[in-house]
Amino acid sequence: MALSKKIKIGNLLLGIMFTLFAIVQYNDPDPIRWILLYSVAAISCFLFSRGVGIPILDYAGVAICLFGLVRLLPKLIEWIKMGMPNIAGSMKAETPYIEFTREFLGLLLAGLVFFWHTWYFIRHLRRRGVLR
């Protein structure tokens, strides 16, 4: 795939961001799933920045993130009903809504990246006449 310089740089930056997200998950109550999610998102971004796509990786990422978002949506709604208390004041999740809200936002970010890669890949195939 031919990519613009902006898209390459943007994906490199996203890849670095997701790598840092994965690194700081070591002290999370459930680190393995988050390290895996953020690592896969980082790999997807780094590959995409080189013009390489693994569509099944992005499709699976979209599906996993959607599942997680739906699962956490009631807790996000509860946080909103509480008046959206600060979730960034402390790195330690002192209340459950902090953990669930951060997880929701992490899934949303990763899901958007996976979705963008999927959309871009499908658009690329349509332009080449492979998909209609």
C-alpha cells in the first residue's frame, strides 16, 4: 500500500504510544490481556506504517474491542451518572470506576485504530478492483 508521510508518521507515533501503554500494564490487576491488546495494536501500527497490513489481525482487534466495549458500557454509564469524577488524578485505581473507565477508553482507542486500519485496507482493495 502506498501511504502518505503523515499516515506513516501517525502510525509510528501510535505504535510508540501503544508500546508505552503495554509497558505500564505490568502492575495492572489483569496485566496479560492489556499487554497483549496494546502490543497487538502497536504491532499493527508499526506494520501499517511500513505499508504492510495483516487484515485478520485488525478484524480480530475490532471484534475483541467491540466485545469489551459492550461489556464495559454499563460501568461507563454509571460513571457518567456519577458526574464523571476525575479518573486521572492518581495513577492508582482507588475506586472501581477508575479502572473500568480507563479500560473502556483503552479499548476505544485500540478499537478505533484497528477499525481505521480495516477501513483503509478495504478502501485500498476497492480502489484496486479486488473488492466491490
